[in-house]
Amino acid sequence: MECTHSQQWMAAYLDGELDASATLQLELHLAGCAQCDAALAQLQALRARVAQEGSRYRAPEHLKHRIRSALREQQPRPRPPLRASRAALWRWFGPGAGAVGTAAFAVTLALYLQQPSPAERLEQELVASHVRALMPNHLADVASTDMHTVKPWFAGKLDFSPPVIDLAQQGYALVGGRLDYVAERPVAAMVYQHRKHILNLYVWPAAGDAAARADSRQGYQLLRWRQQGMQFAAVSDIGAADLAAFGAALRGQLGGGAKQH
């Protein structure tokens, strides 16, 4: 996470408005960034001072009366008595039923449209897994810079053999691997380091080839593509250009495959 994102999230963090994933990302960043940690402390001090010294005013009685009157006027009208005739009931209920049905349909449609797509859900899973991996003792099950050590470690632990490639000469050093769970299945996760940044590469079987697609979510860059019967998904907080260079280098080592778009 960059300092700009950290400082944009601080107010929401103090108000308890961040979700669990964003909270964890921010706290991890604060633990390693003295500047942002100091900025958070200043914001906390400002909030405390405002709470102690800020002026509070009681609403006058006439304003309270106006608010209560307005609320009473907005109360729903009482239903007709049960003794009303069938025709009267139909006149009241018929149009109301249509309005209720329309409103229910609108709410259902709105909820449906708000649901994330399968691609968005996958990206959310990948980012959450990447954040979990950055926690202490979660990064690698097998820590090694030797791909001939990392690749055999996966044997017997997965129902496929993931390609393991070291790109140290291109600036992306292999540092280990681990088992993870993404897209409702066990996957292989290879861990790389680019300068001081960690990059997680997730691999699992998938049919066909697909061009590399770049995206960003919650301050992280993502790159996904399919090649040689495998789905590849890279996640990191490095720049988009650096992640694209990683993807191009890896596709080149794998031999051909999808280009980026």
C-alpha cells in the first residue's frame, strides 16, 4: 500500500467504516511506515480535541415541535376497516399491490446489479489472499530461491504440477512457494520479490489461452492470463508497469502464450 492510499483511508479507519481486508492492509502499512503512523496519531489527537472542546447546542423547543409534526404527517395512512366492502377493498388494495410489486422488483433488481461479477469475486479473493500472505509466517510453506527445490515440494500436494520459474535476472527473485485456496480449489502460490515488494503468483489448471488482463483493487495491482492449460494470477503493490514486465518475462520463459491487452 502506498502512503497516498493510507492517508485517504485513515478517517474511515478511525470511524470503523473499513472492511476487514482494508483494515488489515492499512494496519500492516502503518506498522512499517513511521510517517503514516505519525499522521494517524495527529488525526486521533485532533478528533479527541474536537470531542473535548467542540461546542454543542440543544435544539430549541419550536424546532423540536416542527420536526415531530413533520414526522407525524409522514406516517402511513391507516388501512380501511375489515368491514369494508369487497369493492372498497379492491379499490384500495389493487393499485397498492401493483405499487408494492413494482417496488419489490426494483429492490430485487438493484440488489442483483450490486452483486459482484465472477471476475470481481475472483479478484477480491486474490487480494485477500495476498494480504493474508503478508502477515508474519504466512508467506511461504517452502522458503527457497531454488526453483528445483520449490517445484518438487508441490508434488503430491496438488492434482497438477505447477510451473516454477526463477526470474532473478529480470529483477524478480523467487523466494518460495505455498499452498493456497482460491476460486473454490487448492492452488499453487509462488512468491517473488521485486526490490522491497512482494509479489504473489497464483497458478491452477484452466482450459484454453487468454490474453493478460491488468486491473487494480484496494491499492494492489493484478494481472491475470491463461497459458498452456494454466490460469496465472499475479498480485502485488508494485507499479502496473513493473507487474506487466513480470508477466511478459514469465510468459516468455513459459514459451509463447497470451499477449497482454
